[in-house]
Amino acid sequence: MSVYPETVEQLAVASAWLTYNGSVLLFGSHAALDGGVVDALVDRVDGRRVLVCRRDRTDPRRRLGTLTALFSTVDETEAAALPPGHRRLLAESIFRAPGAEGASAPSAEELGPAVLSLLRTLSGSTPLLLIVEAVHRLDDDTRCVLEYVAEETRGSLVRMIAVEEVPGPGGPRGYAICPSPLVIIGLGPSSGSLSPN
């Protein structure tokens, strides 16, 4: 990772924000978004359970694929602690075995409360950090579920590091999936901004 002076300062702000306040959204051009920045942030914020969906696991054509990747390390014991209805909805969608066909997965509106229940269960004993590395590649249903969760987990122990590629002028849209309070950090020469939301 090439670390420029502004990036070092931005990493310090981002790690402090994650520790004491809330979520971080990093955005910039493809060239500016080095995956090492996320790894450096995770290394600085310890004592949290980290759930990750890497850039290469995000496919806008695969319904709920990002959620499936994000929760791939959740084990059966943790899922067993959920209310039966929520456990069933998750089993029919994001916990479905790869390639499993059959009944259609529940709608994003049905799935939102079940994912929220899972997050509350997982963050009950330790703070939880979600990492979504390619916000610009989310499928519509995943975006809808994450927006619901972001609204419902404001000020909780659930934090997020989100990364969004913004190729040209204009800002990111990923703020809607990040639990508040949120700081938005632009990386790269054309977007050296830092703004709390």
C-alpha cells in the first residue's frame, strides 16, 4: 500500500472514529481505493468481531450475494440463538448452501428484520464491525436490507467500514447503508475531503 501523508491522517481519523463514534465510508476512484487501507483500519481497531465481504465476492447480478459473503463465518450455534421465524428466513436466503435451488428467497423487506436480529445477537457480547468493500457493486436487495439495518442500528455496537468507487465527479451514495454516526472520507487527489454525517 502506498501511504501518502493525507492518507495517514485520514487513517488516524477513521480509526479514532470507528473506536469512539461509529462507521466509516471511504470513497474515491478505482486507483485511489487500495485494499490495504481497509486492512490497516481493521488492524488498528481491535476487540471487535469482524465480518467481511471483499470486493471480489460482490456481484450485482447475484441476489443477496454480498450478505451471504458477509455472514459466511456465522456458525450454527449463533444462528440457533435467533427466533425461529428469523432463523428460517435466513436459512432460505443468506445461509442457503451455494447452488441450492428451490423455494424463492424471502423479499428484502422480510429479510431486513431477520438480519437485524442476527446483528443484535452477534453484537450482544462484543462490538461488531462489518466490512463491505464494493458498495458500488451491491445488488438491489442487499442494498435495501443494509439500508434498513443502518437505520435500525444507529448508535449501537454495530459499526461498518464501507468502500465505494466513485469514478468521476460527485459523491458517494453508500452513506445510506452505514450505521450512524458516520464519517465520510474521500481518498485520492480529487477527493481529499473529510466530512462527518
